[in-house]
Amino acid sequence: MRLLGYHRLVLRAGASRSGSVLCTLAAGGAATLLTSWAVGRLLQRDSVTRPSRRLYDYCHEHRSAALSRRLDPVTAIGDYSVIGSFSALVGGIVAYDRREWAPVPLLAGGVVSEVCLQKALKRLVKGTLPPQESSIGPPGDFPSGGAARTVITFGLLAHLQTQRWDSPAERRVIWSIVTALVVAQGGSRLYLGRHWPEDVVVGWLILRTLTRVDELVSAGAEQAAVAR
């Protein structure tokens, strides 16, 4: 009877932590959406779009054909095909190394969250597209999905990879690589004329918030697994 009572307590603790994980995900997603909508509406004002368009025009006027060719594969890092393949490969490696498959659905959930958030913001904010004639490749509107997917995917991978590392130096190296990759990918979207500057910046900031939510969900899932 004591053993049965102990198992019931463990199951209740696990269920409680699982419920906490779901609450964190729901609250974080709602807060991210509301914040994104408010920031997006604010950035459509003339006081923001005027300097933004000047920066866009400056990049367009001083664009180098040679550099544009080199940046074309960099901007493709945020494409669904690249993000999906990389997430499956590295997520599988991390899951195998940790002997648990939680990282795989977590990464998939991050990409799905980004897609849903992006579609909702397109409807709510109604941003404008850069002109096709000044864009190398198809232009996109608010927010930059490629920049957002790069942040959430590589941010989560870095979090999962460094979660159990004790060395601050190793963590700094990984996060420095991720930061450089995110800046290069987002910067290429602006340089190639495929997004307004605010689309990229908001894609970074908002999806960093969503990445933080997923990190909290990951920590909650680990606690629930320990409880079981």
C-alpha cells in the first residue's frame, strides 16, 4: 500500500508539472502574439517607416553584385527546406546523445509556432512588401519568417546542446556562433532587398521571446520526466 501511495504521488507530481508546461506554452504564446501585434502596429507609423525606407534605399543603391551572390545562400538558411532538414538531423543527434526524443517534437513545435504566429501577424498587422524591382528574390512582408525561423531553430538547438554543459566558455562559443549566423541571415534579407529593416528586427526580437518560451517548456518537460 505504501508503494502504491508513493507511485500515486509521483504520477500526481508528473501531471502537475506537465500541466505547468502546457500553461507556460499557452501563456507565452498568447503574450508573444499580443506583443508582436502591438509592436507591429507601432512600426507601421511614418516616424518609423521613413528612416527605415532610407536605410533600405541606401543598401539598394550601394549593393554589390559579387556580395549579393555570396549572400544568396546565406539568406536561404531560413528557408523551410534548410531549417527542416537541419532540425531533423541535429535534433536527432541531440536526442540520441541524451537518450530521449523530447528535443525533436520541441524543435518541430517551435517551427509550427513560428508559422502560426507569422500567419496571424500578417493578417493583424498588414505590413507592406518591398518593391519587386529592388529585391533579389521574392520580397516578403512583416515579419521576416526566414529571420524568425533562424532565431527559433538555432536558438533552441544551442539551448538543448548547452543545457548540460558546465563550461561557460563553451556556451559562449556556441551562442556566439548562433548570434553571428542569425545576424548574417537577417542582414542578408535586408541587403538583398527582400525585407524592410523593421521586418527583420522584429522577426529577431519576437521569435527570441518565443524561443525563451520553448526553453522554459523544455526545462518543465525535463522536470516532469525526472518526476516520473
